[in-house]
Amino acid sequence: SASAFAPQKPRSELVRTSLRLLTSSAYRLQSECRKALPAEGGPGTDIQLVTQQVIQCAYDIAKAAKQLVTITTKENNN
């Protein structure tokens, strides 16, 4: 079927997707870091889990930033 050969997403959509990932990951990172603060990090806080979440957020931020750099570099080279 023709839908199997759908065109690639337009760059502007890819930029929006990357920016959404960057923004949501930054909010999540802020939230996870707050959980790790001593004032809120009471006995029920699983610091190991929070640390894993912080690492995942940081990875997602780096991934989104790399996507943006790749997209804008391609646009500037065309």
C-alpha cells in the first residue's frame, strides 16, 4: 500500500517533537531532583530509584538536544 511509503516528517515537526521531549524531560528532571533533596527525601524516598530517574531524564535531554543540533545543522547546510 502507498501508506508504507509515507514521506518523512517535515523538519519543523521534528523540531517541535524534539522541543517537547526537551521540555518534558527538563520538568521531570526538576521534579526528580526535588525528591532527592534532604528536606523532602524522608525515610520513604528510594534514592536509588530517584537516581535512576534523574539519569533517564538527563539522557532524554541529551537525546533531544542532539536531535535539535542534527536537524538545524542539516537545515543550515541546505
